[in-house]
Amino acid sequence: MSILIYTESENGMFKKSALELASYARAIADKLRVELIAVSFNHKDHQTLGAYGVERVVQISDPSLENFTALTYAENLASVALANQVNLVVLSSSANAKYLAPLLAVSLSAGYASNVIGLPESFDYLTVKRSCFTNKAYNTCVLDNDINILGLSTNSFGINENHKEILVEDKSANLTKTNFEVERIEKSSGQVSIADADIVVSGGRGLKGPENWHLIEDLASTLGAATACSKPVSDMGWRPHSEHVGQTGKPVASNLYIAIGVSGAIQHLAGINSSKVKLVINSDPEAPFFKAADYGVVGDAFEVVPELIEKLKAFKS
């Protein structure tokens, strides 16, 4: 038996989710006393993974795999899993991984549990706790296939160093299912990606216009956070759609979510509900977001945010 993880990277760096996957899978591997294998695409620096418990990396390199395509990535992951007699595959909860997981499950005749929030409760039949109903409830899922796939919910386990000697193997890419090309990838302008962020600072129509977005960016820069926005803001073209969070945008599971000038429509709340702490700044005391927030500030964002930034900078110095 062995455990396989798919490690996502961007701009030559492993994403935070890859390190969380390694930490999570290492804990399972230690309990079962099995090998932990990682698959990476077009990434050369693998020593980072060794610091988080990976013992072996299968490196698949090909220029045509520079951009993610679910069908081709699934075929290559399935090939590695079968060749190494893998019984458990662990993926992240990124948008790419959620496209990938069903295809991989079909290829491996595997069971799949998404939104997993903790270590398995039993291994006789793989039993895991999952979040459901847009993070308003939990359920227990039992998988009894020969091979199973877990999708780990973002920021649900954490990152733990566990240094291992790492062996790197090169594998030729299987490209038989490359049947389309990616023409364009839209990326947000923030320095920290929404998917990997511990802190997310989000803005809504209360900012009154794109010319005032520096308030969001300045606060995010001070906190080392990612920037995000509500659906109306992206619809009006103030911000790219890649920054839109909510039920119809990107899900957010940050440790701290700061909403500034966001009223809190139910679709927005559904997408950020798994964030651990929610702070709202809004001039309208009747804004729906206050009912879902852990902390709230009733006030003008143009007064509150600059003062908050000033206090944070003073505290950090």
C-alpha cells in the first residue's frame, strides 16, 4: 500500500495547498506505515516536499503540460497510481483538483470524498468527516473501494514539517488525451492567491468605484493577504472575475476573511462560510453580513480602513 498526492505549483513555487496535502498525507502514512509519493508536473525543486514528509516524487515534464488540463493530468496521475499500487490518493480542494477528481475516480474505479476536514476516523473502511451544504453541516462518509480519493478542504489541517530523505524519479508524460489547448488563463493581480491565503481582504460596492480599490490592496499588503471581491464588483468590471468569491465564484476557506463594503448576499456567504473568522466593515448596521460575522465594525470604510492600516503598521514596527 502507498499514498499518492498531486502537488500543485505556480510560478515555480509549490502552492500552500501542496504543503498542507503533504502534511496531511504524512500523518496518514505514519499511522499506516506506508510510503508517501507525490506527483508534480514541470517542477524541478522538490526538496521543499521532503521537508513536509514526502519520500518519493514522480516528476512528469512536458511543455504541453504547462497549463492544467484535467483529462490529461488525470490520465497521468492514474498511470502513476496503478504503477505504484496506490490505495489512497489525496487532492486539494482547488478548482483544478475538483475538475480532476471525478475523472481520476473513473479511471481508477475509486471512491471519492470531497471537502474532507480531518484525518480518517477509521481505516477498516475509510471513514472521513466532510463539510456539506455550503459548510453549514457535516457528514460522515465511508469509502470501501480498493482505491479511494480524498479532497482535503483548504486550511482544514495545517502545515507541519516532517523531514524525509527524498527520491526523485522522472516519468515520460502520457499525452494521448490532450485534445484541446488553453488559450488564456486569467489571474488576479494580488501577490497572494485566494486559494492559498490565510487572510483574504474582500471589497464590495461600498467602495464606490475601482479608483478606491487601493484601500483593499493597502490593507492586504499590510496583512500579507489576498484580495477578493463580491460578484457585483466583478460584474461591473472593477476587478477581474478571478477575484470574485462566493457560491458562483471561488470558495474561500481562509483563517481570517475581512469584508469591506460587502452587504452579504446569501450567495456570497455560502462561498466564504468555511472561513474561520469573519470581520465585516460596513456603514449599514442592517447589512446581512453582520448576522454571519464574528466581528463587525459599523463605520465608513474610507475612515475605518486607513486608521486600521495605520494601527497595524505601528503594531508590526
